[in-house]
Amino acid sequence: MAKPYISLKPTEQTLTTAAAGIYAAYITAGRVANGEEKSWMDRAIREAIRIARTIDESVQSDGEFD
């Protein structure tokens, strides 16, 4: 069986880590019922992206100019 190959860019890696943390919190809190994993994972991903966008709008990082 061939292993899948995944290559994530740094931003994608960061969002994956954030989404995984959010999803793990849902599981730990008992919110994810059997059969509902995909919808909760999708929600965690959307929330991680929303957090990243909010930070990007709120902070000027090195190399960003007005």
C-alpha cells in the first residue's frame, strides 16, 4: 500500500496545527459524536482560518508595507 505524499507550505502547516488544536479541544470537550467528525473538523479548519485572517488584519509583520 502506497503512502500518501503531502507537502504543506509554512502557512498551511501553521493552519493545520491550529485546526488540529481546535478539533482536539472539541473532542476533549465531548462535542464530537460518532459520525460527526467531518463537520467538526471542517468547523475547526474554518475557525483556524478566521483566526489567521483576524491576526493578519490586526498585525503588521516584517516585510508588509502600507
